[in-house]
Amino acid sequence: MHIDDTGPDTPERTSAMLDCNAAMRMLWDFLDGHLAAADDAALRAHMDKCSHCFPHAQFGELLLKAVAEQRRAPESTASVRDGVLARLALEGYEAP
Ligand SMILES: [Zn+2]
């Protein structure tokens, strides 16, 4: 009897296309610029096509920008966390 060890066809399980969970795990490294070039390209390709992940990427960029701005403000007595949360609230995001 023939044994089929390739399994059923699952078109979504291609190595070229990340799934959303994998993309989300890579997002922070991506935003920090820590991803290897191949991973960076794969994540960009996913973001390009995936309407689910794209808002997360936008949020991440916004968050990193807020953190960077907060660190550039030595006069500020507020904590980085409070400053970042305040800025995100301005942009319409709820505090976690
Ligand atoms: Zn996705």
C-alpha cells in the first residue's frame, strides 16, 4: 500500500508567507531594525497583503516614536511610561 507522507495540500502553509502569529512575534524586532534581511523582507511582504497585521505595525511605529520622543525630553519629570501612554491616548489608542 502506498503511503503518502506529504499530507494533504495546504496552500496556506508555504514558507514564503508568514502567518499572522509569526508576523506579530517579529514585529518588535522589525521596528527596532533587528531582523535579518530575509525575515525583514518576509514580514514586509506579509504586512503588504495582510489587513489584519498592518494596523499593528502602524501602532508599533507610533509607540516607538513616542518612546523616542519621551527619551529626548530630559526636562520631563513624567515617567517614560506615562509620557508614552499620554501620547498614545492623543492618537486615539487606549492604555493597555
Ligand atoms: Zn497578518
